Amino acid sequence: MAGAQTGDPAPGRGRPGGLRNYLIATAVTVVAIYSQYFVPELLPAARVVYGGLLGDVAVVYLLPVLVFALLVGGAPLRRYRTGMRRAIGEGLRWYGLLSLLALGVTVVLAAVYQAVDPSALGLLNQPNPELVAAASNPWFYIGFSFVAGAFEEVLFRGWIFGYWLGRSERWLAPAIGSSALFALVHLYYASTYTVAAPLIFPTLFFLGLAFAGAVRASGGNLVVVAVLHGATDAIAFYSLLDAPAALGLHYGLILIGVLIGFLLYLKSPWSGPPTPGRPAGPPATVL
């Protein structure tokens, strides 16, 4: 990546905010997330920590946040609530359009599976392990979705992707990389759906890419993508209470995003995001 162009510390080695520290913090985040799948099985005594929600939150979210804060610092997060009106429009636009793209990719992959190995599609009928865990108290998980969504956006779009904003004009490679990483840490889909898991991961990848694009387009706003992330998970958990209504909410949110994207394009074709490192201007359009 190119060096800093906006006065931020350039990626370096071994100093706060440096590239080495960034890579260490990213690795700690991945290991912390993966640990919930392996550590309790390898070390039964660790189930004292991993067996409850507070322990899981401490390891999976709080530990990576602490490591990023110490090794990288808060600079990538400093514009977390900038340009709120613009961020809402961009967040919905990216969410809707890339969700639609993910749906198209999934349909194509399903057609390939149907032609090559139709029996693999039957694996998708297995229950989502997250929904199984939430079945006893859906309302709690609906509310907690926004907490988890905020943590994940701070980590993946705030630090892992946001570290590069303002350091280089080449934002797409970090967006793709962070989105691929975001998809891959959802390991339970691979273990649950095995050979059919590739039908799940495009949605995770494009969701991550949509959030990264929205963060860049808004000049660094994390609040809107955190809410959208939380709403997506909350709708999934709401399906335990009313599946048809949850399905309507899911596709309704996508449709709203697509319509906003279309209207924003007609009203004022997007000319680029505010430059990270300088105060964002007024929203390009009024919604």
C-alpha cells in the first residue's frame, strides 16, 4: 500500500499504528474468533469461559478490540459518526445493490449445484446453529444482534478495512480482503453445511463488501453500517417468531436499498466519497 497522504502515520513496523502492529492485531482477531470453535473441544476446562455469553463476548470481541486499541490506536475510528445523512443514503444504497448481486450469485451457484450434485442442496435444510442456540430466547438475540453488529463493524470495517482509508487511493483491495476475511471467520457455516457452504459465503462476502463501500463513501461513518449489520441479524432471529414477516423485512430492506441507489443515481450520479482525513462536506443528495 502507498504511504500516508493525509497526515496520518504511514504504515510502519513496530510502532503504534504501524503495519506490523496492524497485522498482529488482525491475526489476534482471527484467532480469537476461531478459538470459540476449537478451544472448548481441545481444552474442556476452557468451557468455563466459552460456555457463557459473557465469556464468548470477552474473547471474541473485547480481546480483539483491546489489542487493536493498544497496537493500532483509535485513528481509523475517528470519523465513526461523520456525515450521518450521507452515510444513511450510502449505507442503504450499497446494502441493497450488493445484496441483490449476492442473491444473483447464489442463484447461479444453486443452478450449478443442481446440475452437478443436486443432493448437496439438501444440506441447506439443516438448521442454522445460531438460530438453534437462540430458539429459547429469540427476543434477547434480536436485541443482542445490534451489540454484536457494532463490535463486528468496529473490528472489520473500522480497523481491518478502515486502517487503509486515507493511506492509499486503492481502497478496493483492502475492501475485498477484509470482506473475504469477514466471510471466512463464520466457520460454523462450513462445518454445518459442508459442501453446500459455498452457497452461503457469497452473501457474507458481499455484505462485508457493501459495508466497506458504504464506510468509504461516507468518509468513515461506522454507525450506519453497524445498525444495518445488527438489523440483518435481528431479522434472521425474528424468523424464529414469524418466518413470513422476517422474510418480508429482509427483502424489503434490500428493496429499499436498491430503490435509494437508483434514485440517488438519477438525482446526482455519485462523484466520489469525502476525502478521509478532511472534514466531510454536506450530503451529496437530500433524502
